[in-house]
Amino acid sequence: MTGRVLRIELRRSAAPWAGVVVLGGSLAVFCLIDGIWWKGTAGWTAQWTSMALWTRYLLAFWWPLVVGLGAVYGLRDSRSRTAELLATTPLPAWRRAALPAGALALALASGFGLLVLAGGVQVALGGSSYTSLGWLPISLVATLALVAGAVFGMGVARALPSVLTPPALVLAFLVVTGGLLRPNSEGEVPSSRGPNRLSLLSPATADPRETLLTLSGSVHLGQTLWLLGLLATGFALLSAVTRRARLLALVPVLAGAALALAVLPATARDTYVIDKAAAAPVCDGPVCVTRANAARLPELAARSAEALRVLHEVLGDRAPTSVREDTALRALGEPRGLSADVVLVDFDERLFVDATGEALTRALIAQGLAPNCRGHNDREGGGTGDVPAQSIAVSWALHDSALRPLEAKGSDAYELDTWADADAAWEKLTALPPAEQHSRIADLRAAALSCAHHDLLRALTGEASR
């Protein structure tokens, strides 16, 4: 009987549209907009954890909307003026509330589940070699957040049956979630604008930019306690028929918040933690990458052998002896820690993101001769950066007859001027005696490793830094 009524509720009510909005809206954002979620190793279809975090990221928009949709759904009886009539039926109030709440919860869980399924299929088809169930709690908490928010909206609308209730709830949750509690990802690990524990009452996560970061277990537990309290309060408000019952309905959400604040971590460093399984090193001789990027190891190892040989010919005993994926956490724009003995590889760097074959060999030689101190990727480096100086170093090391840029020169005035300076620097370098050429390359490498020179072209030509 209950199943038949639930099917009727799903077929004839507006509940399924909530799931359609979450699923269709999210896919529209991900698939129709060429955003940062398609870039790098932390793209939404690159790894399982980043996929789960990107879908959680959208809760900054969907969670307030879902609360409002729940409130609109909760006004159904008052709009149709059947609330008093239904109250006279022998069916208990909690059972009358369970059917519409269950229909809305099922629709939202199905819509979000299909979104996660769509992302998971693309991750699997993309050839990711690292699989883990660490993403599952991230998605389960997100599903609970949508269900709890919708039921809470229904309960508040039942207790305060006004046409102003849905927009007021949406505005309140939007301001609190988006303006106060939403974390940002500019630091080494995502942090919040306010107290960390308070910010974690929002289910929305920062946009992931580091594939090795995941949420800690205490975050999952604390948010689950808080959302269960929110869900219980919403359902209690939906079932309450007296003022005393409505007041008692506030107990679960207050208790859930208190327990959550006691469990949630106090610092951002304890909120986002390194996934030790994903960060575990996988090595082939002197070449090591993380387990998350193990699929790139065979090609990298083969090309690294040639790159290390060339670097040894050029630098002798000062040449690097190993190649390692860069796993150090750093803030956007912060210099990375460089070592003369190791060639650091960041697969989010533009020189490495799609590099294979000879292009990968040249990128490795560039990082060995003139490593870039700051990121040159879609998030940090929109300009040419150190690529012209690196291109000169690689072309010189491989005895090219002409300067071969490591990437397209670009078309704006600054890039054209920079590459014109690079052509001039190449001519000057190749016109020098061999011993002086080696000296200039050594000066270039020293300047790059020190991170003190902001213009490697000028370091190469011996001019003063700008």
C-alpha cells in the first residue's frame, strides 16, 4: 500500500523535478562550460576523489536551492487549503509526512546518484589506474545534505506556511553557505573565511586543485551528525501538530550541531589531508610518480633515461640523477622547493600535461636545466613565464640549428616581445665560444634554482634583472 502511494506521489507531484534540477543543472555546468573542472590531474573526470569533490563543490549553489524547493513542496497542503481536512484523518501525522518527504528524498538521491554515476563512468573510461573507495563518503554526505536540506525546508514551510518562506530560506542559506561558510582553495590546503568548525557545517567543498587531497574522517563524521540532526528537525516540524511539538523539534538540530562542532577539526590542515594511498610512490629505477599517476610511469621512465643522459653530458657531475613527481603542497603563486639533484615533474604544468614522446623528453631536459620556480599552469601562470629561457637551454643542449619553442609563442604584444628577446638571446648565446656558452647555461641553471631571478632570459644573457 505504502509503495503504491509513493509511486503515485512520484508520478503526480513535483518531487521528481528536484532531482531533475540537480542532475540536469550539474551536467549543464560541467559539460557546457569549459571551466577549470576540465583542467589538470584534479579535473572532475580525472580521478575518483576529485570527481566526488567537484560534485560537492556545486552544493554551494544546489543546497540553498534544494532547501527552497523543499519549502515550496511543504506548502502544498496550505496552498490547497486541505491541511485541516488531512489533520482529521486517522493516519498518524508522521506517516502523512513520510510519503511526500520520502518522495522528495528519493528524487534528490536519484538525481545526485546519477550525476556521480556519470562522472564515475567518465573516470573509468579515462583510464585512471588508481581506484579507491575514499570518494564514497564524500558523495554519501553530499546526498545526505541534499535530502536533509529539502526535508528541513518542508518542515519550516509547514510550521511557517507563507509564500515568503521559500525565498527567505533560499536567501538565508545562500548567504550563509556562499558568503560565510564556503571555503577557498588559494592556500596550501583549502581554508575558510571564518572559524573552521563553523564553516564545515556547509556541505560545499572548495574547488579541488590537488589530486592528493581528500577530506578527513572527522569531517565525514561531524557533517553526518549535523545533517542527521537537520533531517530529524525537518521531519519533526513536518509531523508536528502542536506548538510544543514544534519547539521540541528544534532539539535534534541543536544537538546535531553541538556534536558536530565537537567532532569537526579546528584547522584547515586537519580538514583536507593527504590521501596516503594515492600519494604512495611507484618507481621505475630513478623515476618515481605517485600511485594516482602510475599510468604515466612507463612513458615517463623511458623518456627520463634519455633526458638524464643529455643532462649528464651538459652538466657532468652536477647533473640531476633522478626524476620525481612534485607532491609538495603550496599556495597558488608560492615558489616550489627545487633541488639540483632531482628533476621535478608536475603533471599539471603546461609542458607536461599532454606531453608524450620527444615533447616529454624536451620538457624533462628543460626542468633539469632551468626549472621553473613558480607554477606555469591554468591556475597560476597565464603568461609565457620561463618557457623562452627553457626553450633556449633545451635547443642548446640538443644541438638544434635554430631555437625550437617548447610551446606556442602566443599572439599578444607581451609574448611577441618576449619571444623576440628570446630569439636575440639565442643568437648571442650561439655566437659565443663553447666554454662561454657552458658558463651561461650554468648561470641560467643557478638563477633558476635560487628562485631569486625573475627574468631568466636576462640571467642567460648576463644582464641585470628587471
